Amino acid sequence: MSLIEKPNELKGNTTWKGLIYGQVGTWKTTIGASSPNPVFLDFEGGIKRIDPQFRCPSVQVNSYEDVVNFLNENLSQFDTIVIDTLGKYLNALKVWLEKKNPSVKDGRKI
């Protein structure tokens, strides 16, 4: 049996993860909204700042509990989850971890 594969026999990953980084106003949120069938975890109201024709379903996140509830929903109707912004997501996660583990003074260490 040969280890050589023909191009039509190659199996690729159909999903990908990405990070869009840039200064304020460089269309990062709009690019996220143009991804395949997206839903936003909107930590800072960014979806409201883009043109209405580019808006998509979103969750206005006030705490990490909102994320936990979101992840327990049926998300099969969406192909992409956009986290806007990752920094605010990580801050909310840190606060949530500290609440769940009162003996930990700094959630970043968990």
C-alpha cells in the first residue's frame, strides 16, 4: 500500500479558527459578521455600530453566565460563533472563575 495520496483523496478540516486583530474602526466586527452563518457573543455592543445590512443574530453579553447559557442552547442553526471582543471575553471569564472558586484571588491563574 502506497503512502502517496492523490489530490482528490485528501481529506481536509472543514472548520477553522481565526483571530482578527486591529485598531478601532478597521472593520473587524463587520468582517466577523461576513463569516458563514454567524452568531455574535457581543461583549461591547459592536454589532450595533455596523451597518444594518451586515448585522446578524447576537447575544448582548453582560456576564460570563450569559456565555454559559448561550453554550447550552441549540446552536446547530449557526456555522460560526464570533466573540467580540476577545479581551472582554477573557475579563468576563476571569471574574466568573473567581466567583466559582472563592479561594482563588486571581482567575488568570486557573
